Amino acid sequence: MRWNLNSIYAIASVDLASKGDEFARDQTVKANEKWSRALVEMWMTRNDMQNFIVLGDPAARAKMAS
């Protein structure tokens, strides 16, 4: 499988939605600070993937006049 930013964003969105539902349903999970922190980090990762842009091709080289 070829990975790109859109597929990583999609996977992160599904994972976040799944964990968010679990968080909303399970009262014992809400009391766990580490679990809450993991949920916040997942949300931040997903938002970071949503806003990435790639400028240019890093493998390309511009020819400079000498």
C-alpha cells in the first residue's frame, strides 16, 4: 500500500472517532488522565495531518547558472 498524507489523515480520523465514542460511553475511562491525554494527542495528530502541505519536489534540483 502506498501511503500519502490523505490516507494517514483518514486513518487518524477513523481511529479518533472510535476512541471518542469509547470515551463518551465508558465512565471509567473519563476518570483516567492518561487516557484523556492520549485522546487529545490523537486529535492533535489528526488535525496536523489535515493541514500539511507539500511545496515542491524535494527530489528535484534546480540548475543554477554559473
